[in-house]
Amino acid sequence: MPVWAQANSSAAITVDGRVLFRVSRLEGFDAQPRADYANEILNRAVQSGEPVTVRVVEINELPVIQVNGVNLLTVTRKDAPEGMTREEQAQQWISRIEFAIKLAQEQRRPEYIRKAILLSAFCVVGAIALSWANGWIWRNWLPRLIHLRQTNAQQLLESFLPLSLAVVRLFLWLITVIYISHQFAQTRLWSRRIIDVLFFSFVEPIIPLGNKSYSVIQLLILLGLFAGLLIVSRAATKLLRSRILLFTGISRGAQETIALIACYTLIFIGTLLLLQLWGLDLSSLNIFAGVLGVGIGLGLQGIAKEFVSGLAIIFERHIEVGDFVNVGEYMGTVERIGLRSTQIRTLDEVAMIVPNSRFLEKEFVNWNHGNYVSRIRLPVPVAFGEDLSQVREALIDAAKDYPHVVSQPAPRVFFIGYGESSLEFELLVWIADPRRHPQIKSDLYFRIDGILRDRNIKIPFPQRDLHFRSSLPVELSPQTEAELKNWLNNGKREG
């Protein structure tokens, strides 16, 4: 029964914060006043420190429990559960009362208080040691385990470690404080009240959604089920990708598109089913949808824009997982296409995250789209006076035997024109693996340079003509002019 309901229909009889039993509401008498009266009598009996006599007397044909001759409470039919008489219930309560009073008086003696203080000190030292040990394990062992496994969530787990350590330490100290407070009669009542407040805050339905109210624990369970739904959806998507789509023969990009659509479909349908099974009226979420719409209109345009761009990329398939692309000055392979961003692995083995809208608003090069081969241009200058046919033959020979250059289309050579200090040629080759573009281009230039040297075809160096004017309006002293004349005459004689 919820705490709030219990507070109205029944109330607890306690001694030093220990709940002995609960009394019910009577006609004309609420449960709480009955409990408060009985608790006050029990508290005086405990504080007296004298032996306490508890017995049952019959008044008006009803069993009444007395403590030291004072009426404590009357046991009614509502107080006794089914299958038990009122007298049997009264005897059971008497046993609990006698034991609780005796224990409470024992715990007020100096000997017990000294033992409780020593035990509390030991608990505090133990909590400090466990807190330090947890910190050492969290900082030294868990990061190593995460690093060795190399999971995709490595960075997320590493960022979660400080928070998890704080939660564990908070839980440890909370248990320690509660345990120590239960060792002393003076603090046990306050501890019980704090626990009741926390219990009420987490268990009672205090969060209204639609026609129903939900407790914090219920919402936490719902969030846990939703997290489980995400895990199951991702596992099912991984199974679909690795066990089914892998053997269909379709391209990797199409496999990733199908897997991504299946994942988000499972999440959407699973979320609706969870909310329905939870008993949440979906019409009650209209207000949240309205707030979300206002949020998107005011501050989430960028996220909505990337979301729509991601859908357009997935369905139009201008770019797919596995494609080799140029985005600005970077070249790399598409590894993942999400609804907000696309991850590209560059040639430097660095992950680059590109917003999806960039592929729709700016130009990019997809080397794999619509064709299985790509063309590479290699400009080659040669010196004036070289035989053009020999140059063309040398460039063709440099490309036709290279293993990464396809035979069809065949390599071609174009004579571009006359440069300032060279004849400009361009070698065109086609490759099937654009990811090797930089390596293939470098290897071909090495082959071209070697063949041109073997065939004595010269590659010119840039030339610049410098002209100096000799008529400068500079006046020299007679001594300087004499030294210059002597230096020139000596130069002529030596020549």
C-alpha cells in the first residue's frame, strides 16, 4: 500500500523509530491520533528506565493493551487480520512491545553507548577505506579494461567513470550514515523520518501525465526499458547486417542503409509499444510535442536541418558507406551515415565528423558514385626540342604496366601546349581503387621520372631573365675611382 494511503488508513506504533505494528482507522477516530497517543505512552515508559508491565484487559468486551496500568490502545476487528482473533492479535502485539521497550532501555545504558560509538568509528574508517579503494580501482583498473577491449563506447565509458565513482561513493556513505544512525536511540527516529520522506518521494505517484500519475521509480524503470530497447535494436541491426545482408550480394552502402532504416524503425515501434504497455495515454504527450515544436522553431533549427539532410542522404543514396569522397581539402572513406552527421575515415586514419547538410549545400567529390573507375591527371613538362612522339610513348609505357591502372579505358597522353620554359603534356589514367589515389599518383611519377631519364628526355627547370641597368646617377670620390681602375687593370693583366 502506498505511503500516502497508509498515512490515512493506518498509522505506525514505534519505539525509538522502530516500527512495531500498525493500527487501523476507527469510526470517529483517525489512525494517526491513535498512534500518536500510544507512542507517547511507550516513550514515557522507555524514558523512565524502570521495568514495564504490559498486559491485556477486557473492557466493554474488547481487548485493551495496558502499559503500567495505563490504557495504550484497544484492539478492534479492523486491527486483526483474517484468520486471527482480536485476543491473539493483542498477545502478539504485547510480545513486540515488551521486546522493543527492553531493547530501548538497554540501548540507553552507558555500556551500550560506548560500544555503539566504537562501532560507528569503525564503520567510518571502513567507509573511508572502501571509498579510497573504489577510487583506486576506478582510476587504474577500469580504464585498462576499457582500453584493452577497444569498444566503440570507450570514450563514453571513460567520461562516465568519474560520475559512476561519485554515485558509488555517495551510496556507500549513505548506507554508513543510516547504519550509524540506527545504533543510537536519539538519531534512529530522525533516520526513519528521512527514509520515509525518500521512500515517499520515489514510490508515491507524484508526476502527473495525462489521466494518471507516476512515481520516480516508475519513470526510472521506463527509462531503463527504453535503454534496453536501444540495446536490443542495435544488436538486432548488427545481426541483420552481419548474418543476413552480408550474404545478399548487395553493396555495402545499400546494406548500411537498410540496417539504419531497420534500426530506427525498431526503436520507433518499440517506443510506441512500451508507452502503450506502460498505460501512458499518447494523447497526453501533445503538450510535449508542442513544446518540442516550439523548441525546434526557436533553437533547434540546426538539429532539425541535419536530421532532414540525413534522411535525404539515406534515401537518395548520393553517398553511401564505403564510398571514397573528397570533402574540402580532405579525402577519405565513408564509415557511417547517421541522421545528424557522417563519419569519414581520412587517409591519415583520422575520423572526421561532417554535418549532413554540407553534402547537400556544398560540392563534394564521390569517387565511387555511378562508376567503378576514376581518372587521374598527371601533368608532365618536358624541355623544348624533344621528340613529341617519344615523349608520348614514354608516358604510355610508364602507365600501361602499372598493376593499379586498368587496361580499359587505356591510358592517354594529351599535348596541352607551350609553356614559358617547357612543353606541357598530361597523362590520363583510370584506376579502380580511388582510396589509393595518392599512392598511385606518387608511384606513377616515380616511373615517369625513371623512364624519361633512361630515354634522355629532359625535364626543364624554370628560367628567369634578370636585366640590370648600368646608368645609375652615383658620384664616386677620386680615391674610389682610382682603386676601381687599378682593380680592373689587374684583372685584365691576369686574364
